[in-house]
Amino acid sequence: MEQPELIARAETHESAIAMRCCPGEYTYRDLLDRSASCAGALLESATDLNEARVAYLVPAGIDYVAAQWGIWRAGGIAVPLSLSATEMELEYTLSDSQSSVVATTSEHVGKIQGLCERLNLKPVVVDQAGPADVSRLPEIDRRRSAMILYTSGTTSKPKGVVSTHANIQAQIESLVKAWKWQSSDSIPLFLPLHHIHGIINILSCALWTGAAIEPQPHFDMKTIIDRVADGAYTLFMAVPTIYVKLIQAIESLPEEERIRAVNGFAQMRLMVSGSAALPASVHEHWTALTTQKLLERYGMTEIGMALSNPYDGERRPGAVGQPLPGVEVRLKSETGNIVTQEQEPGEIQVRGESVFAEYWNRPQATAESFEEENWFRTGDIAVLDRGYYRIMGRQSVDIIKSGGYKLSALEIESVLLDHPAIDQCAVVGVEDETWGEAVAAVVVLVDGKKLDLESLRSWSRDLMSHYKVPKRLMVVESLPRNAMGKVQKPAVRALF
């Protein structure tokens, strides 16, 4: 029976430990059996979902893999949902993807039940699914669409990025080869599982090679440091913000605990940073503290990972390395020429089997994102610097990367403009060593209106939660007007 290679490979690792959860451990055979049960529950009397979209709201752990693999084994397209999403965000994703079913768990079904009733969606509780006959499962061609991940872009609404099974396989194989994944590896998983970083770089690469994963409901500093000190992991992947917080936490530990933690990190074979730019100062501080040289890479939802510092060789602070196996990369200047000289900026363009198939139901956006001969336009500007790519920033300044999240300045502006005292506003990112970028909003008040910082802070709490902006990062300053009514030059300052 033809099935996705990621799932087929699990048969060869069936007795190995796939997940160490609290409580208990689960083998690859457990993943296969649980995902078959989920597939059976999704199919019911049907023989193939035929690429129907199935959303799933499931925490990290065996039920997450059972849902994801179950959707694929039933012939569906998996649409992961964020556990921290608001009802408005969930409704948008469910409606835009035209999902017909939502897979979830007994613990989380209450969060989605109301939406399912309102949108006429069928909920399937993964952890209550019974045994299934695997002989009834359909053949799955690798060219089928497999997953839709939603990504913020320069438009006001997130777009659904459609990847095929072949795209996903290419992304996994590239990283497994480049980063030398092994069946003896063990890695913690605390990153969100509705983003490509957690889904592909950690979960899928580990399961492809027969490695062990320790899923965490969220990043808990003490738990992670304790497990690292115990020598539990061989790999570690996180966003720059987490490395900043780890440095602060480790350096504040009593001497004996600090030594154990530092030794635990030092013994790992690979540590990776991604999803946002890693400040060179943090890179160097981490090396000085742990002896580990972080490997920084570059990728995005549409292409998986494209560039990486080498596993063997120089891991250069401030650079994202060279093209990964199976990935073609070029720079194209604003004038339309292919960049051939170092230090000349150009847009990163990517080609290869790892590049996504299309934006869901957005043919014009898809067409505009590709140039001739299938080169995908990333919108990111880079230069070649002594053979390594170095990211300079977005072609559009409307994307703010803060703590590993991509925030749309346009969306935040649209909400701020709903405030009765705000006439005009502009949202930008300002450099921040801890978070990558902090969000800055410069506002012009309606004539005769006043706005104090405390009232704006209170009003904007829901906004900050919706866009995952840490409260202490919100930066706002109202623009005073002079006697002629003209806006004076602002001095942006932090509110928190």
C-alpha cells in the first residue's frame, strides 16, 4: 500500500521509542496504530477523503501525530490549528480552508465545539477513536496535497500555504542530510505545532530517522534546564528569544546547578536557532557560556528551510550560511538582474521540490509569487558575504518578527485605528536584542481627543494577545501637534 514515506518509515522503527511523554513512553508502533484509528474515524464508511481539509486542534504528543498521520492516511489535507488562537482566528482558518472536519482531543473539544456547531463542522475526538482496519486505507500518491499552514504576509489576511507530500518529504530529507539526524537522537519539542519550525524541523525530522521526542505543552524554563542537565537531549532547536532567556536563567543559577546545566548543553551534538534573526552578541554569549556554536538557518512556510550554516565548518554569527541539499537559491536585484557580486543586495529566490505548491484559493497571489522557471520570490533581501548569505530584511517593512512570530503591521494598524482617539497611526518594528524586533506604534490623535498611556495599554490588551505581542514590547507614542496643527517629529518610547 502506497503511503507517505514519513509514515512508511515508521514501520522500520516500530519497536523504538518515538515519544517520551508524561506519563509513559510510546513506540513507533503506537504511533502507527493510533494514527490508523484516527484515519478510520475520519473515513467512517468512505474509502478516501480525496483531499478534503481536516483541521486539528491537538497538543504536542502522541495524539498530535495520530491526528496528523491519520488525516494523511485517510487521504485528507491536514490543517493544524493553534492552541492559543482566539475564536476569531480559529473561525478564519476553518472558513478559509473550507475544512469539513475538526480532529481534537477530549481535553480540547469544548474549545472548538461551539465553532463546529456554528460552521456545521464535524468534530472527531482522536483519543476516543477505536481500532481500524488498515487494509481499508487508501493509496496516497506523493503528489497529493498534504498540509495547509497559514502564514502572515503583507496583506491583511493570512494565506494558506499548500504543500504536497512530495514537498514535505523533500524538506525533511534536506535537513536530515544536512544536520546528520540519527536514530539515536533525542530532542525536546516545545515550539508551536502550527508553524513549520516545530512541524518539519523537529517533529518530522525526528520521526523520519527513528529518533525520540520529548513533547512539552509549552516552554518551561526549569523543566528544560533540568532535563538538559540530566543529559536527556542530543539536539536542541529554539528561537532566539529562548536562547536569551536561557542565558539569563543559567547565569542566575547556584554554581553547582549552573555547571550541570552548562555541561548538559555542551554535550549536545547540535543546537539550532531560527524563525528570527539571531543577534551576533547572543550567538557569541551562548558560545562563551556553553562552548556550543549555534547553527543559524533561514527558511519560511512556503519553502521549508533553504539556507543553513554548516554542520561541519564555520557557523558564522550574523549569517545564515549556504543552500541546503536539493535547494537552489539566487539573489535578484531591484533592477531585475541576477546578483553575481558579493555585498550586492538582492531578493532571495528559491527553487526546488521543497517549495510549496500554491496559496489556497489564491491563484493570483500564487502567480505573483513565482517568476519564470518556478523561482519563488521570498520578499527577503540578502547579500553574499564571503560565501555565506546574510539577511538584510524584508522587501516590505510590514512584517515584524518578534520572539519567533511574524506580526503584520498592517493588521495591527487596522485595529489601532478603531480606537476613537486615534486619527492616524503607523506600526513599525524596532530592533530589540531579546525579541529580535519590538512593535512600535506611532499615533496621531483626533483633534480635541486625549489619550493617556494607561488607557491605551488597557484597551490594547486583547490586541496584544491576538497578535502574540508580549505586553512589555508594545511601544507607543502619540504625536504632538504644534501651534499650526502640524504633527511634530516623534520620539518613540516604550510603554512597558
